[in-house]
Amino acid sequence: MKLYNKRTLAISRTSMLKLLCLTALLLCLLPAFGRTASDSIRINIAVFAGAKPEKVSILVEIANFSGETKTTLKHGRVDYVNGRIKPVGNYIVEVEKLENENFVPFPPTADRDPVFQKDYREVKPDKGFVETIDLDGRSWSSKGFPQGRYRVRIAFNWDEWNDARTHLSKWVTFTID
């Protein structure tokens, strides 16, 4: 008794070979096509100990994995997510406050005046830089940040006039006593 047809088996082997070749090709091309925009930048942040209502200092580390030299402002332009207008800058800061067991957006009440500068730096591939960003608590309230627990994350853009929030840090919490 014959359980298979020789012609069917031959087609199956050919199909299997084609499938293996296509799989190998896809596995080779996947790293090139599978990269997202956020793969080209690594952004890490840390809030300095001793956050005060008037000022919260954040250490920002940026690493360039784009494979090409990038140019950006030496002291990046900072803007905040406020829900009224689209933020634009090298650093787009988003702050949330813990209320009733949930973090909710906590936008600043004051708008920032843009700082215009022409001092740029080049960031080579696989290199980076560290910068400190100070959040002025008076942008949120005349007395600074109210007591409570907050979290912050920052988006980074090479171009100071960009509004994208593609390259995001993780959320980092801080407390104002």
C-alpha cells in the first residue's frame, strides 16, 4: 500500500526548499526593515534627588545609533506638553501627577518663551551626550509644584523645530514633599 505520491513528495520538497530560501532571505532583511525610528536614538533620564517645588532637575542621556553624524543645539530647546498648543523642541517634557491612584496629565499653566541660539554640536554615530534639564516649578504654579507624586518622560528630537514624540524616555517618578 502506497501512502504518498512520488510527484507530490517532489513538489513538497521543492516547496519546502523555496520556503526555506524565502525564510532565510527574510531573516537577513529583517534587521534592515524591522528597525523603527526609535532604534536610532536611546534616551535615558533620571531625576536628581531632592526635587523642590521651585525646581526639578533631570539628567538626560542621548545616544546616537542612526549610523550617521547628527547635528543638534548644544543646549537643547525645551518645551512642555500642555494640551493647548503643540510642543516643539529638542526636548518635549510631559509631566503627570498621581491623583486617586492614577497618573493624570499635569500641564504647566505658563507658556515658555522660546530661546533662540545658534550654537550646535555634532554627535557621531554610536556616541552621545548628557544634559541637565531644569523644570521651573513656577511654570506650573506661582509657588512651584504642589506637594505630591509625579512622573515625567521626555521626547527627544534632533531638530529644535520638530514636534514628534517618537523617541521617548521611560517614565521616571519624583516626589515633592
